[in-house]
Amino acid sequence: MVFERFRDSTVSVERCDDRLMKIAVAAKERLYHFFSAPQSGCSDQAKEEFWSLLDEKTAKIPPKDVIIVAG
């Protein structure tokens, strides 16, 4: 779900897996990559898999872009 004020600025929405989602929003000459990643109640193995996937996804983002991770 994307806030209405960001709807026209949303560049992409990607469901990475059951727990990780990425939304890219263009604003003020930058691209903001929001990662939603609820981890409450997850096993240690699930958390390790999450961190590996997050590392993989953030490595593809150009340095000039902004990364925001929320849980």
C-alpha cells in the first residue's frame, strides 16, 4: 500500500519475498528506496535470510539514491 501523496511519484513496487517489500519513489531529483521488513517473531534463520536478501537488494541501488529500511 502506497500513501496517496506518493502515488504519482512511485517508480516501482517489488515484493522480494514473504517478508520483504521494496517501493521506489522519485522526489527532488533523487530516488528513494523504501524497504518494508517486519521481523517480529521470526526465527534466527529467517532473520539471517532476511539480512542476506536485504544486502543483495541494496547492493543494486546506486550510491546517489537514498535507502530507508523500516520494520
